[in-house]
Amino acid sequence: MKIYVIKIAVHGVSPMVWRRLRIAADTSLAALHFIFQIVQGWGDDHLHQFHIYGKDYGISYEGGIGFVDNPFRVVIDDFAFDAGDRFTYEYNFFEDWLHDIRVEAIYENSTLKAPFCISGHG
């Protein structure tokens, strides 16, 4: 199974708050959002979006925010990331909690379990 190692860090806070995760290549953006909620200890109480290669992705809400692509069908591997690539995740638009996400490594034929939180701080 193809595995990505990513590091997600909350932008602009000190001390730094971050998590290093293993995720499967077939993880949808919707699932990745829920994984982030779990590893941060949050309750999925706010809107969110990913910003990847100049495009926004998120869950559309009737009468509210609309996104072209279905985040349950868009998977991480669709972006053909390389190690070192970056994208962002914004959670809680009112508070503007911006997260920097960096792809640290990619393992093509891994037997490692995913999703899995490898390490973190804060």
C-alpha cells in the first residue's frame, strides 16, 4: 500500500503545535479532515477547507459554502504529490486557524499501518 508521511502544523502559534502522520494514498480529503479532527482532539464544530495547487476543497453546505469537487471522492494520490510538496488546511473560518501541511516522505509498497499519528507537539 502506498503511504504518505505528512506533517501538519498550526500556522502562527508559539509554541509550535504539530502532528506527523502516516496516511494511505487512497485517503479522501473528507477522511483527512476527520483524521485531523481526531489527532488534534477537536469536535468537528467548524467549517474547513483545503487549498491544494491553487484550488479549494471542502464539504459544501446548502445555503453556504459550495465547492466544485466532492471531498469524499478526491483522494490524496490524485494530486501526485512529491516529498517536499506543501498545501494548507483551514479550520474555523471565524478564527482563521491555518495549518501548513508538508509531504515529508512517500513509501510506495509499505506494510505500515495508516492512518497513524507518529509524533506531535502541543
